[in-house]
Amino acid sequence: MIIVTNRIQVKKGMAAAMAPRFTAPGALDTFQGFRKVEVWLTQNLEDHDELNVHMYWDSQEDFAAWRNSDAFKAAHQRPEPGSHGGQESPILGSEITTYEVASVREAAK
């Protein structure tokens, strides 16, 4: 299993409103190897907000299929500023990191 994390810095006050967009039902749900998405909000930042979007995949190949798909492009397309519905983006920057799950311990039941 791999986890792909997109750490996104956004304008102050925007993270909580943006978080549900990453977990809304959509085309992502139909991709082979997709397991889940978690969105974490970083606490106690002064200058900006930060979302950490963690996507869980069976393999790097499954994630690559999503990343290279038309559905991915459509999900990440933004309206042009000044066009109907276009607004200035609240995103200040982002960084993607990929992790391989090497070991897991779960609570005893």
C-alpha cells in the first residue's frame, strides 16, 4: 500500500471550507486500487492554513493511472480568473509526497 500526501497551504480561514471537496463522492471512487482519502487540518499556524490530503492506494501504478486520467484533469481544472464563476485561488502552494506503508500496528479488539 502507498499513501500519497498533498500538503496544501491556503489563505487563512479557508482550509475547513475546502476540506469536504476532497472527500466528496466522484470519479476517484471508481479507480482500481483506490482505498480512501483523509484530510487533516494543521493546527496552530499563524500566517496561513494547511490541509494534508492523504490518499491511500494499493500501488504506485494505481495512483499513476488516476494521476494520468482525464478524470484527474477534470477534478483539478479551475475556471479562469475573471470568467463566469472564476475567482482568485485560495491555494498558496502545495507539495506532494509519496510513502510506502512499511509496518502497521492496530489496536487489539
